[in-house]
Amino acid sequence: MRKLLKEGHIATIYRELDHVYKVYDPLYPEEWVDKEIYIHDLIRKETDLTVLTLKKINGHTIQMPYLAAPSLEATLFNNVNDSAWNVFVQLQCQIHQYEGFDLEPSHSVFKRRLELSWLSDEIREIALSILAELPVQTQLCHFDFQPSHVIQTENKLTILDWLHAKQGHPIMDIANTYVLLRLQKSEIALHYLQCISEASSYQQNMVYSVVPLMAALQLLETDDIYKHKVLTTLIYDPENTNVTLMET
């Protein structure tokens, strides 16, 4: 019997017995399905990170094992002082230790995405100028790293959803996580920023300087008007913690 787990714009996720199935919209390109499987296989084989094994069922369906364990989201969101926050940020730093994989270069991908976007000229220029100032690096970046994508089973942490992974500068990945958390709860985002700054070489002001770039890219991923308000605020005022989804 199928149990619906999540329904999004491009895919529906459901569970059946010991497996989870990700079913994409029929218009979703099959080569992108192949790309997702390729990235997972690459990370699983070439790193010490724990990643699910994906299996292509047909042109628009991926099968993966069902993990009967919660993500870190509830633990981290319910207690900002929990030691699990250190585990979370150390895991992200561990991802960034790998480099040189055969993945898309984030600099060129983001540049093309911004140049072809519907963003205003002003916002586009802000984002492109930040991108141009960042050194091109080839570290492994998840680009969707957040507590809901980390599952803890026994003594292992499994990282989900590597579809957006690319080569890149770690500070972009960190700024992106900050933006994703900022869309959920300011207090959580600020605590993450403090923890990741202590665990890495990137100070808070350095991360804030890249937040407008990642907020602009996130604008292209949502049609939610409330998220648009928060993201636009972060583009012009990256340290702002007053404008939130709850207050809009």
C-alpha cells in the first residue's frame, strides 16, 4: 500500500513497504533523473559520506531504501543549544573537504542562470557582482544542505537529496544553507551561522557578504510571495532578521 510522504511542484514522494519512490512530472527531463542517480553514485563511491543507493525504475521514477528514522530537523529546531548542531555543521565541513569531482561548476552554472533570469536588472547585477568576486574553487558543495536532509540511524548520518550538488566555493554552500534556514526561522539561521563560523574558516561577515547571491538564486526556485519578500529583503539587507514568513 502506498503512503504519500511529500508532494512538490515537480515530484511526488511516497513509501511502499521498505522503499521510497520519487515520481517526477512526465515533463521532467529523463536526463535530469539520470543526473541525480549519477551524482548519488559518485558521492557514495568516491567519499566516506553515507548516501542512499538510487535505482531508476523508469524514465520518471527513482527507487531508494526507506529509512525508519527521523531527520535532524526536529532535534535542531526544538533546541538551538543541542550538541547535534555541532554534528550538523561538522558534517557540512566534511562535505567540503572533497574536491575535483566530475560535477558541474557552480560558478558558470549560477552565472548562466542569473543572466537568463527574470530578475530585475538591479538584483541581477548585485548577484553577478558577488559571484564575480568569489574565487573559483572545486570543493564538493551540496547546495541543499539543511536539517531535513540529514537522517540519523544508529551511529550513521545519511545525507539526502544531492541533485543540486556541484563543484564550488564552500562559502556559497554555507550561505545557501543560511538562506534556507532563514526562510524557516531567524533564530535557527543565526545559531547555524554561529556554529558554522566556529567550525570553519568563514566568519559571519564573510557569509553575509554572499547571502544576497544565494537569496537571488533562491528567488528563482519559488513562486511563494511570502518567501519572495524575505528573499528580496536578504538581497538588500543580508543581516536582517526582522522580516520573516510568520510576520508577513
